[in-house]
Amino acid sequence: MSETRTADPIGVIGLGSMGGGIALSLLRAGHKVYGCDLNPENLKNFTDAGGVDAPSPAALATECDLIFVVVVNAAQTEAVLFGENGAVEAMRSDSVIVSCATTSAEFAQSLETRLAEHQILMLDAPISGGKAKAHSGDLTVMSSGAARAYDKADAALEAVAETVYRLGDAAGKGSAMKTVNQLLAGVHIAAAAEAMSLGIKSGLEPDAIYDVITNSAGCSWMFENRVPRILSGDYTPTSMVKIFTKDLGIVLDVGKNLPLGLPLSAAAHQMFISAEGMGLGEDDDSAVIKAYQATGGFDLPEKKG
């Protein structure tokens, strides 16, 4: 039986599109949730839904023995845990960190070791599913960690995820699996953009390309999910270009360290770098098609309304 009861407070550090959704899912499940974020709008959305604002990770940690860290990368994970007013300084023995950022497996393993020095447990638990599934409590969690950490986190994970994969009894396997996922996600988004570019440049109607491909063998989940954003001309971010500049960079670093050549990842990475260099880093990742447009000289659908 899980040691996390409905009444036990849970902390969420990082209340953006993913962390905010996790926090809302935990609130719906009946937990008291403390949240911490630098963005006032994120905090307001959270407190309006019934969450409790914590002024710092350390303040949050005084209230919670289970904390989800839902930040962007390893550097931010380091800062909120070990930086000024970081959570670790205030955490009690046998507390649990659920680390959700996309990082290298090497970083996750190091983090688990460092937390253990403070008698803190860790789940290496990167997430997938996007903003919609985060808000509906239907995420996929690729996780690894000690059985005791799962015992304490199981009820909370059930509230935020449709599927929790348990890939090993120590940190590293979860992040390794997320690296594989991000390789595919980044390559598939770039491939979808390239395919649309080829079709548009060839004189095909963009809507017809989408209709035919989504009913043909060449379709991918990313094509079906991202191309409607291109068709609408609306690049309001749900996942930003710069996220894949970062994540495919991690993929390539892992490949270099193994060593293993990853030429498709490298090509996709260059397209996201190009899009970010055009000033599109905070646009939706489907805006990578504009890097193809810049050299291909074709028109994209304009935003409607």
C-alpha cells in the first residue's frame, strides 16, 4: 500500500505547462499542493485552482515530504535543489524527489547519489504527453528508482499519469529512455516540417497534404499533432523550438559519449538551431518549418482571424 495518503501535502517546483498540469491533477485527486515558480502568472493560475504558493523551494520543502521537480533542464534542477533557498537544505530524511526534467542519465545518477548523502530518496521520472495530458492527468512517466521511493510516490504518480513505466531500481534508466523518446520526437517534428515543405514547394495544397498523409503509411504521431499548427499559421507555443535545441543536444552528447553515431538526430538538431537562430526559439516547435521556408522560398499558411 502507498505511504502517500490523500491528505499528505505534495510540492511541485515549476508550474509551467507541464508542472502546472501535474499540480492541477494532484489537486483534483484531493491532495494539498504547495507550488513554487518564478512566473507570477503561473502562480496565479495555480493558487486560483486551490494550490498554496510557497515563496521558495526551501519553504516548500518544510511542508512536503514528496516533491515533483518539473523544470526545464539539469541546471534548473541543480538550482532549485541545491542553490540559494534550495529544497534540499530544508528536506527531512526519507523525503522523495520526483525529478521530471529531461537530462542525461549521467546527471540523474549523480543527482541520486548526492540526494542520498542527505538521506533523500529520488525517482528519475521524466515525463511525456504534452500540456493537454499533463492537465488531464494522463502523462506517461519513464521512471527508475528505489522501491521505497515508489512506495512513497505511487499515489501521487497515479494521480498525474496514465502509465508509469518502472525501468530499474536506480536512477538513470528513466532519463535514458526519455533520451530515446526525444530523439524520435525531434526527428519526427523536423521530418514532418520537411515533408510539408516538399509538398508545398511542389504545388500541393497544405490541407490536402495533411489529409492524405494522415490516412497513409507515412504518417507519424508528430505529423498528425504538429501539422495542424502549421495549417492554422498559429505558432503559439505548447512545446518550444528551444526545447528541442536542448533535448537533441542531450541526445547527441549521449551518442558521443557511448560512442554511437546519430546522423538523423544531428540533421534535425541543425534545423532547430537554425530556427532558434532566426529568433523563433520561443515559438511552437512546429515553427521549425520556417527554417525550411527561409531557404525554400515558399509561402506558409497565415494565421486565421
